[in-house]
Amino acid sequence: AADVNVDGIDIHSMKIDCKITSRFAHTIITSQAVNRANVSKEALFDVELPKTAFITNFVMTIDGVSYPGIIKEKEAAQQQYQKAVSRGQTAGLVKASGRKTEKFSVSVNIAAAKNVTFELNYEELLKRSFGKYELLIKVNPKQLVKQFEIEANIFEPQGISYLDAEASFITNDLLPVMQKSFSGKKGRVVFKPTLDQQRSCADCPTTLLNGDFVIKYDVNRETPGNIQIVNGYFVHFFAPKNITRLSKNIVFIIDVSISMSGRKLEQTKQALLKILEDIKEDDYLNFVLFGSDVHKWKDTLIQATPENLEEARRYVRDINIAGWTNLNGGLLAGIEMLNEAQRSGTLPERSASLIIMLTDGRPTKGETNTQTIIDNVRNAIQGKYPLYNLGFGYDLDYASLEKMAAENNGLARRIYEDSDSDLQLQGFYDEVANPLLTEVELKYPENAISDLTQNNFKHYYDGSEIVVAGRITDNDLNSITAEVTAHGAEDDMIFAEQADVEETTKALEEREYIFGDFIRRLWAYLTIHQLLEKRNAAKGEEKANLTAKALEMSLQYKFVTPLTSMVVTKPEDNEDKTALADKPLEAEATRQSSQSVVPSYSVPATSHRYTSVDGD
Amino acid sequence: PHFIIDVPQKEDALCFNINEDPGVVLNLIRDPTTGIIVNGQLIGDVTTDNDAGLHNTYIGRLGIINTQLNLTLEVTPEKIVLHNGTKQKTFMWLDEVILLHPSLTLKIIRKKSLEVSLGEGATFEVVLHKKWKKHLSHADFLGFYIMDSHRLSENTHGLLGQFLHPIDFNILEVHPGSDPEKPDATMIVKNNQLTVTRGWQKDYTEDTKRGTNVPCWFIHNNAEGLIDGTYTDYVVPSLF
């Protein structure tokens, strides 16, 4: 085992232990290291966790003494440790790292022959997409580890219908090491390679364990929804199947300003051409292009007949770059087109209208004040259709795109500049390509329920899932009845769901799979996420109230959110040092740190590049 | 003035300076097929008599010509003059105006920039750089950007125009240069082997005050080896 030891530090074990109960995942990463050298050495704990997760705990144990992280209000923590920060003694422990992950790293000096144990806990609600829940584990132990183990135990009261696991680094030799099994309500994935199985080649001292380990599963759906109740909290999962798809009316608003030139425009065209292949004949569509000026393909939305689609393909192939970024003009033209179609009744009566906007820059033409654009868009849409904002790359005001989308029942998504940008665009379209219901409202007995999470949804898309959680205020309540109303392709629909409090509690009483008050924590997680989203779009007193509520809950449930920090104490010689773990914000993300591997003379793509002559 | 050459197929940029005396006129674009010509006249810093040594030069006057349509546009930091045959129109940089002429579109953004479109597919932008009021040695100057060149023919040449055709280059042997932040490298271009330096130049189209850094390979010696001929080949007798 001599080659396990790298520069004196031997990672004795690394265990990734994940428990998922009712889509709520609790992961613990534990790593033990020993300093085999005869001088003190630095031990590094460097792991990645999903951006959607909240860190809940971190403990460092050095030679039997534990140093737990303490979650505090962000501002208070920063003020308290400002002195340490100004002396350069502390640095942020969490950084945005990839498309889906953020990196937590901490290092500590270990005396000769001493050992350290790092333990990081985080929690997340798995989101259903394309008919599956997905748990992502980033694996990168840096060196061979004597005891390496990933273990995931899943407990789903509805019963598991499908379970699979895959790893980007898996080889034929390693395939048998990955054990997957499921039966009834329980599923299990174990991956425990030996030291030799971890080697990148026979006798190599390097590890091949580097990449994504992904677990995918889904649950049985005998009824459209499922309500689960434990200890006074309930969660309602709603994902009906076998529903006729609605036709959709979709306006693509595409930025064609000069910064989109080159690969970005080519990838956008490729994605749009692929999307045109998938558009159904009963759908309606149109394109609005904005550069310095705004161009509409057609004056009104038109049906996706084969002839019209052929013309659309020709139009997309001929899209050219046209000057600056008139974001306001493009958005308002697209919205007005849908408004006019609705006024004139030219669209199918039962259909879902939506807008997908793609931009890679800040507004530079027409109205350039972002707040005014946001107000204009809100006033024009008036809650009638969701707006999805796709931000291409990093040279844009992503926070404003998020705010604008959140105000209009949609969401913002970043499209990363890479060779697969076209696939990312298509992937987003696929998520919203099949609306099944519109105006979905989930209602519960008012006098028995409080603190409900969002219960109104503009659209429900095939393959996704609506999740609503709340608190039961009536102690004598025997059952919960939920009523879901929605517009479908042919009719308005009402789904009714009932759950017996005692029965569902009993069904969840399989203690070895349950980590404490998971439904309460699921409710808290969902509530905090939604408060933070609402806060993005709020102003003044409303914003202050939302902030206060989200902060209070973050502290109460010990989540590291954008409003809290975890203070980590590190013993160093005679003086303890502190470091802060903060939640990085997507809106503040800069280029991925993975790009730092690119040599320093390489080109970070710039937003605008012209052949030019100028002077400093 | 500094030149930035976008090389989209390499997703990279080249840059160089041309150091010539104030007053000299350089041909930037010449397209015999469409009749489009762009020339730029250099100005220097306003210097005092005892101030010796090298001085930066800038584009102080631009001439944009369409010989086929008998149109000329003269742009200086003070005004914009359009000659259409015998007719003349003068605009000031204080104007905020869009002129929709049958064969030319002018958009003046007050005190900032001018967009000139010579029909579909030939769009240029001129950026106005105003000196800081208290800056004694600096003069107002202009930047010139090719926004769209689709309409220009393959016969286009000039200090900028020659780079509207695809250009290939290879970078070898990146090694530390005299500035630790700017490595040197060997560039193979047009069968020449040049020593180039990694650096950046400013693009002022988005932010006319501070500019945006464009990383690029800097070619020394007035772009010798990169441009066709030498820079003196692009000196022309007058703006028009």
C-alpha cells in the first residue's frame, strides 16, 4: 500500500453515504486521512456537491478532537470574521465549479503521525425530469483510497419502478463492482472498488475514479398524486400520466447581436433546426430576432404544418448577425404577438402558450435600463404565459434574467458556452415540449393546513412532477384531502387525492431508511428555495420580510443558503483560524473554474469582437 | 493606433500597432468590386516643444467612400459630413439622428458612436473618444469597427480589409516573455515565423469609456510579416 500515500498523507477511507426518502436526499461524505510523514503536512478535503443542495453540517476531527462548523447569519459571520479575512487567514470554502456542482474544499495542517476525519453533510430535493429523479455524485478522490465506498439507499413509499446507476469512469472491469437492486419500496446502489480496481492501469499509482456517478430512478404511479404525512408535515407529489398532450404556442425570441456571431449562432441554429424536427403539427410557432432592430419571421404565430416547418428551416438557416442588443424590443414584440393572437382568437382554445428567449449579452440598444425592461415585460405578459430566459455564456446580467423569468411564471437557465451548447438548448426545449395541463392549482383544507409552499403552477409538463408541502395545524385531523384543478387538452380536470394520517405515517415507519424529520426538512428546503426566488423579484418591505423569513428558516433548519454562512474553525499551531462556507449564487457565477486548466495564453471568449482600429 | 483582427475560425484575435507620423493617411479598406474605400488620417498627442521621444498616434479623421454611388462621408471628432454628389449634409456629434438614405444608413448616438451601413451587409461603427477635459496632451480621436462585411467582395484589401478573408496561423513554443503576464510565442503565418506576445487590446464598442479587453496575439514591428507587404504600402496621399 505504499503508493496510497501521496506526499506523506494517506487517505485511509472515503465513504459517500446517501439516504433518499421520498425524493429528499441526505448525503454524508466522510474521509479519513493519516499523516505518515515525520513532519506536519497539509491534508486537503476537496469535494463537489450539487448546486441545488444545501450544506447542513461539516465536522473536522483531528486526533480525536472535533471542530464542528457553525451556521450563522451571513452578515454577522462576515463581520465577526472580518479581521481574520483582512489578515488573509480565511478564504471562502465553497466555490461554483461546474454546470451542476459547487466545490467545497478545506485544508488543515496535521502533525506527524496524527489523523483527521472530515465529514460533510448536505441535503437536496431531487427534481423529476424526463420521467426520472437523478442523484449526482462527483467522484474525485485524488489518490488511491484503501476503503472507498459509495452507498445509496432509497426508500419510496409509492414503490420503485426503475433504478439504474452509471459512472463516467466505469470500465468493463469495474462493471461488476457496481451493485444495483430494488424491490418494492427499497432500492440500493453500492460501489466499493478495491485498491487495485481503482488503479488507472495495472501497477499505476493513479486512480481512475474521476467523474460523475449518477443514480436514476422513478416511482410507481397508480394514482395521479401521492400525499405523505409524518409528524405534522405533509408533502404532495403530483405527476399524472396518460393525459393527452396539449398543443402549444411557442415564440422563440433570439438574440442575433454581434456577440452571438460564430459558434454561438451556429449552435443556436443547429438547436432550432433540431427543435423544428420535433415540433408537432398542431403546435403554433414564430421567431423574433433581435439585434439592433427587431425582425419577426411572420407577423402572427403560424401552425407547424410540414410546409410552414420547411419554410421555418430555411429561415433559421439564413439567420444572420445584426448589430447590437435590443432586448426590450425583442421581448415586447414576441409578447405582443402572443397577446394579439389571444385577442383575435386565432390559437386553439385549449393550448399552452410560452415564450423562450435566448440572449448572450446585456441590452445595448433601445431601452437599456434593465429594471424598466423587467417592468415592461411584466406589464405586457400580465401573468398569461410563462417566460423562459436562457442566458448564453457569462457576459450577461443573469440575475435580471432570473428575476424577469420568476416574475412571469418561468425560470432562467444558463447555457454554458461549450461544444454541446446546442444540446443544452434542445434539452431545455424538450423539458417544456410536452405541456399536459395548464393553470394547475392544488387545494387543501384551509382550516387544517398552514405554511403551504407554492400551489399554483402555470403549466405541468410531461415527465416532471409538482411538489407541494405544508404543515398540519389541526391535531385531530384524520385525513387530508387534496383537490387539484387544471385545464387539459379536452376538458378541465379535477383530481382528488386523500391520505389517511395514521396509515401514511405507518407506511413510512421503516426507521433504517428515514433520517429524522425528513418531510419537515423537505418542506423547509422547498419553502426556503421558494422564498429566495420570490425575494429575487421583490422590492422594499416585501423583500425585507421574505429575507427575514428565509434567514430564520435557514438558521432554524441549519442550511447553508445564500443568507447564511458556516464558520469552520481550523486549529493551526497555537492559534485557531476560521474560514467561511457560503453558498455561491448562480447569478454571480463567472466562467467555470474548470477553465483554469486552459493555459494562461488562451482566449476567454469575449462578447464583442470586430476587426477594428482604435486607440487607448 | 491599435488594430484588432478577429479570427473567428481560431476563436482568437491578432493585434498590432502602426506607428506613423501624424498627418499620414492609411488605407484601411479598399474593395474595387463594390467601390467601398475607407481611409484614416493619423493624429498625435498634443505635445509641448521640449517633450521629445515616441508619441502615440490615433485615427483623427476617417473617410468612407462609395465610388460607385458617388458618396463620401468624412468623420472627425467634431462633425460628420456626408457628400452625395454635389449635395452636402453636416451633422454634429451632439445630434442623435438616424438618416435613412436609399443607399446608406447613418445612426448617430449622441457623443458616442456612429453606425454606417452601406446597404445590406456592410456596416461599420465609428466610436468617438473625447479627451478628458483636463488632459493637456491628449486629443479627441476615433475608433473604427467593421460590424458586418458580408457585402464586401473577395477582392477587398487594405490594412483591415485584407483580414476579412480567412487567415490561418499557428502558435508554437509559448514561453515566458519580458513581462511575466504576457508570454511570448512563435507564430507561423503566411510562411513567416514571427515572435509574438500574448496581450490584450481594448474594444470600445460596448463601453466607450473603459473598453473591453480583447485577448490577442500581438505582432511587433508594425505587423511586419503578418500584413501583405509593409505598412508603408498602405499610405495613401489623401483621405479621399
